[in-house]
Amino acid sequence: SWVTDKSRGIPVLPGEYTAILSYGKEQDSVRIEVISDPRFDFDPKIDQELYKAQKELNGIRIKLVGDLDALSQCKEELKAIIAFRSDSKDSTLSDQANDMITKIDQLRYQALGKPVEKQVGAWQTFEVTPVKQIRAAERKFMSSHAKPSDQEYALITEAESAVIKFNEKTRSFMNDTYQPFMERVE
């Protein structure tokens, strides 16, 4: 996955925070003070604008990851059907489940980009995907120390639009293709 639990996340703004740690029935908290990087003298208003933009991008990423996770779950359910039916003499259901997995992969490629098979040497695609649009905007806002321009804010709008379109395709697939297939399986 392009987003993991080990992802860096969004740097927080300077200020006081409380970390609450829980383990079983035990809970403790500690106060943490985050200070500005003393090597730089940035305008706090710019930091707040950049933070707000990064939070917005994070929300967009979470929506996309939710769709991709739902598709992965569907794929796992289909693999379980195929495994369960592996001893059956009638392969119709398994074939249909495999076709459904192919459709899921094709839909996921629309968000992630299609992997290149038998790649040799350096290769780069110029395919525009929601993931690439989010990453381009993240790079801009994570490395900037200036007030974001209208063009930079447009990167967020474009990423959000791409994720919304992918979400609509995913919902359509789930409602019109996947769920009817699973109802037939039951």
C-alpha cells in the first residue's frame, strides 16, 4: 500500500499537546510542548496555512485509502470463494470470481497506476492518477515555507476531484457489479 502505519504523517504546529497512553485498563498522560525549529524563523500564519492544507490533503488521502481498502477486502472475499470452490467440478463460479478480481484490479489501477510488467531499465509513467495528484500536492506543501499560492491550492482541488471521481466509480462498481454477484453466490 502507498500509505502505511509507518507513514510520516503531518508535522504538528508548535504548541502544547497531551499524549494519552493506554494499555489494557491502565491509562496515563503526559504533556508535550512542541517548539518551532530554532534554525528557521517562519511566520506562524504561514505555518498555519501550510498545516491546514496538509490536513485537507490528509482527509482526501483517507477517503481514497478507504475505497482502496474496501476493494482489497472484496478481493479477499473473492479469493476465499475461489479457494472454497477449488474442489468443485463446476468452475463457473470460480471463473466468475476471477473475472471479478480482474475488474477490481482494473479499478484499483485507476487510482494507483498500472504496474509495468517485465520492466527493463529506467521507466516512468506520465499517467495521472489520484495517488500521484495527492503526492504532488503533499510534496509542495511539506517542503514549502512560503504562503501558498492559488496555483498550489489548485493542486488540492484537483486531487480532491480525482478522488471524488474514483469514489463514484468504486461505489458504482460495488452497487452495480460486486454486490449483485455476492447476492447470487449466497
